[in-house]
Amino acid sequence: QKEVEQNSGPLSVPEGAIASLNCTYSDRGSQSFFWYRQYSGKSPELIMFIYSNGDKEDGRFTAQLNKASQYVSLLIRDSQPSDSATYLCAVKEWKGGSEKLVFGKGTKLTVNP
Amino acid sequence: NAGVTQTPKFQVLKTGQSMTLQCAQDMNHNSMYWYRQDPGMGLRLIYYSASEGTTDKGEVPNGYNVSRLNKREFSLRLESAAPSQTSVYFCAMTSGGGTDTQYFGPGTRLTVL
């Protein structure tokens, strides 16, 4: 079982600040990476995916991937109280011709008004 | 929840009782998954199915069985429920179109007394 590690938090930032969420993974051959957001009592929802080294931006969200360091991060600019949630990092794993995601345990983010 | 439905939403069982959690998708995708989520443990894969008629064990399959009789439905069965199976259960499917991202159902909150 490949491993995906995240700081459990909680991470607390003031409204308007940049929130930085980090994730490391153990399988150097991993190619696909995902960030999910999960509000309390709800199911995970996909925020972003990234496949190539570097940055990928989507609105206030930026995913960063460094395969050499086996590190993927999510930056949330101009954080809003509505961003308060648990953020899950996931890495795709191929095994026996089937794909599956390995999830980290998540980082709980609180954005304070 | 991107075309994934789960029933029931809530369930309380007594130890030793059996039940089946139902999951259905309306997007004609091949891969489907069952996860459980417990506090501090993140999402853990129970079983997955790459296509109709095929199933594979995930990280925590003990105490569960699954059935993928057609492309649309993937059910999870607890033959003899135990308190350790108290959890929130999520069904997910993988989209096609090159992104291969997973979309989750709304979840079933199960309590075993």
C-alpha cells in the first residue's frame, strides 16, 4: 500500500490570507494527483487534479507538484470562511490493470473572519 | 453528487444483523469503489470494481462482500455487522474523458450497536 501523508492540522488562517496545504507521497512512480475538499457531514468533492510538475491555477486555487521531491501542495489565495473544510490529497495507483486512489488523512482548515 | 446515489442515508443495526448498502451511477462509467471513513483515519478503500462482473479487495475488505451485477450498480454487504463497522460509507465512480477523477456519492452513515 502506497502512502500519502498530510499534516492533520488544524490549520487556522485569517480571512484574506493564503492557506498552504501540503502532501507527500511514497511512490516515486505516481503520475496523477488530486485535491478534494470535504465539508463536515458531506462527501468529498474534487477541487483540482495535477499531472505535470509545476503549478496549475484555477481561480483562487493553485496546485503545485514536484515529482522529484514527491511533494504536492494546494494554495488557497484570499481565503474565505467558506473555505473552512477538510482537504484531502489523493494519489492514483495502478495495480493489476485497475486504478484506485490512495488518500491522505486530510488537513482541517479553518478560516477565521 | 455527479450522478452517484446511495441508499440508505442512515442506518442503525444491532450486532450480528446483516444489510446491503446500495450504490448506483447514471453515467455509464466502468470503475466503482466503496470506502469507509472514520475519524482520524481518512478514506480507506474497502472494495473496488474495474468493470461489470469484476471486483477486487482494497485496504480493509474483511467483514464485507460486494456485488457488481451490472455496470450501473455496486452493492456492499455486511453479513454480520460488528460495532467496528460503525462508519460513514462512500461509494464513488471514476469518470472517463482522460481525467479519470473520482466522484463520490452522498454517503451512508451506519451505526452498529
